[in-house]
Amino acid sequence: MSNSNNNVIIDCQNIDQYFDDGTSRVDIFQGLNLQIEAGQRVAIVGASGSGKSTLLYMMGGLDKIKSGRLLLDGHDIRQLNAKKLGILRNKTLGFVYQFHHLLHEFSALENVAMPLLIRGDSTLQAKEKAADILEQVGLSHRLKHKPGELSGGERQRAAIARALVTNPRCLLADEPTGNLDNATAKQVYELLMKLNEEMNISLVLVTHDETLASRMDKTLLLSEGKLSRI
């Protein structure tokens, strides 16, 4: 079943999320509601352990929700099997983490081409698209370099390129500048702003970086299982 509102990419409806080890239950969210619209920029902030990363993974269909509905590009993800969810996620979302998670034995070009190869693009098509997006993030001179030969900022740019190579509608980023020095972090978030404007990609960022959060359309505080706008 799908929702016809094409402007809403992620729609969290009255979601409860908790961990239960059999003897005790720890609530993470209670009745959480959140919509992410096309092209929107949203920062999620909060204390360590408040559930920010859990929320991000849940929105990306990586963590199953206990109750409520989560619509991804109009599709109720609880109604999809693993294969269909994987296809939808590959088409709709890009993920960037604090640590780049690039595969060390592959070049930047090969790393960025990987999501396209996984979905069935030809090697030639995948490498052409990967080269194009690497040029957009300023790494056209680093295509053949492996992660160990790149600086921290270059590795994170390559990770962003990998997240964007499938032309997703929304980028989910977990502390994308958290492992970088201030100057490099500034370069990375300027890149994210540029890509948001040029490609109309929604940005949802979990961050402790107040400067980055201030550049978003909306900043949400996650505290005691509730989201509030600040």
C-alpha cells in the first residue's frame, strides 16, 4: 500500500520503539511523529544515548519498529519483505556515517560504484556515474586512490558520493562531521548544503555540531523519547 503524497519522503506515524531483554523494557520513543519533505533540511540533536542514531536507522528501515507506521516514499515498510525493502531503500535513501565505512581494498571509484553494482547496473554504467558524482564532490583527481591514500575529509567526501550515486531522494547522515577537524568539517557541510540545493535532496542529520545544525531548515531536540522543535 502506498501514500499518494509525493512531497513527503519519510513519514513516521505514532511510532513506539523499545528494547526488551525479557526482564525489563527500555522505551526509546513513545508516539513519535515526524515528516521529512522533499528538499527539506532537518537536524536532530540531543544528549548522548537519547536515541538519535536509533531514530535515524529506524527512518532508514534498518531497525524494525515495534508499533506505528513508517512510510518511506509512500510505502509502508512493515508491509514489505526484505528484498522489496532493500530495493526501495537503495532507490530512495543514501546513508553517511561518522566513520566512512569505505572498503579499504577498493579504490574510491570502486567504492562509490558499489551501490549501483548491487542494484544491477553494468560495470561501465556504474563507474561512469561514480566518476561523475566524485567530480561533483571534488575528488575527480582521486578516482584510483584507495581509502588509506585519502585524507579524512577526502574519505568522507567519497562516502557522501557513495551515498548519492543512486540519486536518492533523502540523505540520512549520522554525525557526518564528528570525526573531522573544524576546517575539514566546514568543507563537508558546505558540500552537503551545495548538494541539497543543486540536487533537491532532503538532508536529515544527527549532529552535535551547532554550526551545522543552525544551517538546517529545522532543528529537532530528541529528549526522553519525544521530539521538540528548537
